[in-house]
Amino acid sequence: MTKFIQDLAETHRYQSTHLLDILRSIQTHYHYIPEAAIEQLAELLKTPRTQIISVVEFYSFFHLSPHGEYEILISDSITDHMLGKKSLIDYLSKKLNVAVGEVRQDGVVSLDNTSCTGMCDQGPAGLVNGHALTHLDHQRIDLITDLINQQKPLNEWPDNLFLVEDNIIKPGLLLNQSINQGSALQATFKRGLKETLSELEQSGLRGRGGAGFKTATKWKFCSEEPETLRYVVCNADEGEPGTFKDRVLLNTYAHQVFEGMTLCAAIIEAQQGFLYLRGEYLHLYEKLQGILEERRQAGLLGNNILKQGMNFDIEICLGAGAYICGEESALIESLEGKMGIPRNRPPYPVTQGYLDKPTVVNNVETFMAAASIAINGGAWFANIGTEKSKGTKILSICGDCARPGIYEYPFGTSIQTVLDDCGASDVLGVQIGGPSGTFIANHEFKRQLAFEDLATGGSFIVFDNSRNILEIVNNFIHFFAHESCGFCTPCRVGTSLLKKQLDKIIEGHGSAGDVVALEELCQLIKTQSHCGLGQTAANPVLTTLERYPELYQSQLKKISYEPGFDLDGALETARRLAKRNDAGAHLAQVEEES
Amino acid sequence: MSKSITIDGNTVPFEEGQTIMEAATAAGVYIPHLCHHLEFAPHGSCKLCNVKVNGRVCSACTFPAMEGQEVLNNTQELTDDRQKITQMLFVEGNHFCPSCEKTGNCQLQAVAYHLNMLDDHYPLFFPTRKVDASHAEVMIDHNRCIFCTLCVRASQQKDGKDVFAISGRGLKKHLIVNAQSGLLKDTDIEATDQAAHICPTGAILIKHTAYQVPIGERIYDHKQIDQVSLEKEHDQHGK
């Protein structure tokens, strides 16, 4: 092991910023992070062991205790559930003879749940040693079980198990464009950097991650910082359940995304860029590395780009299973090899980002749009959309519809139009923007996709009338409790309390004041939390409670109060000590008021 | 003319670079806090010091004071929320004041009194947590840790060591120490370290000193935390 770790550290030039990459290699090799590896790394990277341990314990894909040689994770997204995930994982657990959350006794296989893997259009989905599995069914599970029991190496598994489709159903302004490699950069240099920034300004492009900050303004602020060492970061950590557009953009439009990043680098004068790719998209890693190499060969990355004297390169960093790293400052922490904990702001990343240097962080789709705008000009983009939301939005549509996949619409398009296109019928409601967004009911389908009405980073989940709203909400709330980074009190404790309170109501133990208490807790988490995760974590409850209050009320018992614990159960020890088990030694939990 | 903000309608002067917390403390205005300590870089995690700045919720300990800010601090709404955040800290760990040797000297308890917290409000989590009594002079009772990171910061920034860290995610967060064994006895902590004395609860204690000051004669037995805090911090912040 000593040599393996030594070589690994050397490959990474003993940089502690590369800790996640290093740990990923160790995890892949040993199926956990051995204590000896931590000790050796601490020495080699001159980093306290506590910092390494804290990183291992923060990310879902690293473990301090041995996991299976085949580590199987099944996606726990609501869309996977709608495709029968629960019975599938039970079947898998039985076939493999391993309980969910456990490692089989022989150490060959472990099985667990994981947050949405971004395959909602081709679920139920999962991961085996980080590689995406799609379209899981009994037949595929039988095959996987055989492969594991024969201990076949992953590279000998049939390719179709790992096949990931793009499913681009409705391309629009951006997706219909195929730009020649380098043409956006050529156009930029020809027009001039300042002029291109002003085209971007005119385009009205706003950040596609959901928050909607004006892209040109962000780039301009960053370029005006006195500190001249600056960075470009592409946020490809799309963890919002129901979102998978970045997966497709990086699979098929990667050149354009990288070109957008290079364009940004030219404008803000950055020399280094990062693509922060979510760990769940490991299957894209090699391909993207190849494209970067291709671009270096073509003189579009590296030194003296297009002979303009510009130097810029891009490094790909893989995440390791933490939704919070989609938050830009948590992402930067993660890039630095730390736990993904959102920073205090100000300062904002444009002034103090990666290694405290000015940094532009934008979404994959934003960079892609910027490259197109550099070629076609600002007006081309601004002519489409609404007053406040220019251009188009790429959606990942999944759930109860005939044609799940990627759709691109001008901003201002009604929800009904989208539903008609994707073949959704008998619709109960739509979750727009993922769990952190809004649930809209079927009388609201005239509403529009737009920052000023229904903003979304891309997630669009359709539910038909066979679905149970409380089950959906419950899945989302459990997701947030699992993904809370734990930094601030209201989110760390609040999301777990919310989970408990919702479980209590759904399981039928709620009494008169419990819905009020639920809403009160939601408001506290929303207003007092540190970052966007906490501030939106209660949205699933708040947006459905607003629309279906009777649904929550009908779950409540008709009593004024029910104790929060099992009264009779609490007497068990006393009964044993007193050697009594008669009726007088038992208590009813509540007396129902008739 | 010096710059100023208002806190609950009262004008409070500030110097460039001060946080709202620093400006408030210098002016004798108490903003409840647990993870903030004037000697260390602010952390902003406990969220007790959340105030409303021009209508927006911000942590006073990290947010810079800026000309024209109208800050709300002592409002019923904020006090209610702070009380609930304190209750969250209580139910998350195992805090049994009557049997805790820190009672009366505990900032968590004192803040709870200050905010008029009379019950836990939320269901208790009763987590299973350990006690590390391995070290001869200093002990950790993880049941009472609230993850404020004051020990982490004190060890790094004052003691020139790196004894503590917070590890894990979400509710699984926990305090770890810098030793291969994971035990305090194998770290380089000493009882004279500031990190050993800074804990706002009873999570890090100096052994053999528990009841030298009897209950009834302790810091918060006769004074409210706002008074104690301002007496202690006012001068430093005001300079």
C-alpha cells in the first residue's frame, strides 16, 4: 500500500487541493480509505489527518470501513421510485443476499441507496463502483447478480448495462446549433473582448443554474478585480433530483461548453479553469478528458490559444456524492480539497473564490449559451424569451410522461405546452426546479417558465393522478435531511426535525396542532438557514401545504394531543421488574375523542 | 463624520471593516451568540446572531457593517426564532443541565435562560455519543458538543496546534481529535491550552475542577449572559 499511496501523491504533485481525486483513487483500489492510507497521506500532503478524515466522512462515496468489491448504489430519486425502485432494490437485495446498507459477509458486494444519479429519463438507475447503470429491471438484476457472483471485472460486463442515452426530444435555439470548434473564440477575438462582453450584456443571458444572476455582470465584476490571478469554474454538479440536462450537454456539446469557459477566461483574463463534474457522471470523465486533449492539439487550449497570446487550460475535478457542492461556494471548497461547506458571504466568489482569488462560477448551460452568443451576437438571443428572461431554457423532463428527455423552450412557454409536447396526461401536478423548487397543481398550467414566474435549473417532474403527494413530499424531505451539510443549526437540526414531523403526520400519529407546528418549522428553516439548501429545503412542504391543506389535515387524528413517544412501550422495563403483565400494567396511547 | 448603522432604531457608529456584531458590542448592544468569540475569525454557524439587515436575514458575526444599514435585533420575531434554534441545539445532543458540571457556567444554558426558553419544544433525538476521558487533565463529553468550532479555532489560532476538527456531514457531524488512536490522550493538548477552556457548553472540561466553584456562585447564577458578554467583550470590540 505504501508505494501505491506514494505514487498517487506524487502524481498529484503532493497538492492537498487534489485530496478528493486522491481519495477517489484509494477508494476505487481498496473499496475504502484505510487508516494507514490516511496516516501516510497526512505526511505526504502535509495536511492534518483530521482534515483528511473530515473529507472522507463528508462525501457519500468515501468510506472509512471496507465496502464491497462491487459497490452497488441504487438511485433514490422520486422518479426512480415511480419506476418501481422499491421492489427492485428488495429483489436485488434478495438475489445478492445482502441487506440494503450492508456489505455481504464475503466482502464481495455491498448495496445501498444514493441520491438521484441524474438518469431520471432512463431509470430505475444505479451505480456500480461509480459507473452508471440504467433501465434496471429483474432481467438486468439477474445478469448483474451472475456477473458479481462470477466476480467478473467491470470492463467485461456487457456494454448495454452502462448505456446512457441522450434522449434529446425537442431541440431549440441552442441545441440545434452545432458550432465549429474554435469558432466562438475566433468570433470573440475578431470582434474584440470588450465588444463580446457587451454582446453578452445585450443578450440578457442569466445564470442557468436557477439563481439567474446576469452572466455579463458577473464576468465584468470579476474582470475588474485588482487581483489578476483569476479562475473560471464550470458547475457540472447537477444534483437537483430530476435534472440531467448537463449530462447530455457534456456528452454531446462538450466542445461548446469548454469553448464558453475559454471565452470567459479570455474576458476575465484567467489562466486556469475547472470543470467540477458530479461523481455520478464518472462515465463522462474519460470522454471529456479526450475532448480537452483534442482542444489542446487544435490550439484551443494551452499556451498561445489561436496565436492570440492567451494561455488557458481546463482541469476536470470529480465530486464524490454531495448535493451541497452544487452551491457555488461549497463547490469551491470542494475544489480546494475540503468538505463542501458553503462559505459566509460576502466576500462573493467573483472577488474571493478558488484559493481566495476572483472566480467566475457558471452552470454548464450558461457557458454553452455564451459560446453561441459570441458567434451569433446578443440580439440573436435577446429576441427570444420574455422581457426579464431572455433566450431559451433547456429542461430535463421526467416522471409520468410518454417521452421523458431533453427539451428546449423559449422562456415564457406555458407549462401546458410543455406537458402536451412530452405526452403527459391526467396530470396531478408538476415539480418545477426539483425538490428545492415549486410544486404546481393542475389549475396552474397557464403559468410560464421564466425567472419572474417559475424559475428552474432544468428539473421538470410530471406526476399523474395516480400519485400520492405526501409520498412525493416525504421523498424530497428525506433527501434534504440526508444532504444537509450540517454547518448551521437551522438546517442541520431543522431538516431532521422536519423529516420526523412529516413522518409523524404521514404515519397517522399527528394530532390537532401538528400541521401548524410543521409549517412553523418550515418557516424557521427557510428564513434562518445559512445557504440555498436550507432556505429551500422546506419548499416541498410549503408549496404543497399551500395548495392542498386538506390533504395534510385529513392525516391528523381527531384528538387534541398525542404523546411523542410510545407510552405503553415505556412501561416495558417496569413490567419486567414488577413481573406484571395484567391489564392494569398497560397504558393506552390515547383516548380517541368521539 | 463617522459612519453609522441603526440597530432597532438606535444609531450605532462603526469603523470600516467591522462586522455588525463588532459594531453592536462596541456600542453596548448584545446580540445573542454561541459560535462567535471576539478573539477568533467568525464562523457563522450557530445562527443565533441572525439579525435582519434592511429586511434580509444575515449573521451579525460575519456580515460587514455598511453605511445605511437598518438592523433589527431585539424583535419578538427574532427572539422567537432564536429560542427555537437554541431548542434545536438542546434536542440534538444530550443536555441535562442539573447533572452537568458546567451548569451555571454554560453559555448554551445561559442563552436559553436569556431567551426565556422553558422547554425543549421539539422531540429529543437522544443520540448515542461517547465520552473521551483518556487524557489525564482534559476530557470530552461528545453528548454536549454543538459544533461551534471554537476549540478548533482556538487550537489553530491561539495554541499553534491542530488538536480538533469537525468531521462528517449533516446530523452525523462530530468532533474529532488529531491522533491516530482518535483519543485525546494521544494528542498534544495541554490543560493550559485555550482550546481546553473555550467550550461554550460542557463538552470540553478540565478534570478535577468540577465543583471548585459551588453551584450558586457561578457566572450565570446571578448575571444574565448579555451583561456578562458585554462586560467581557465590550472593550476589545470597542478599541
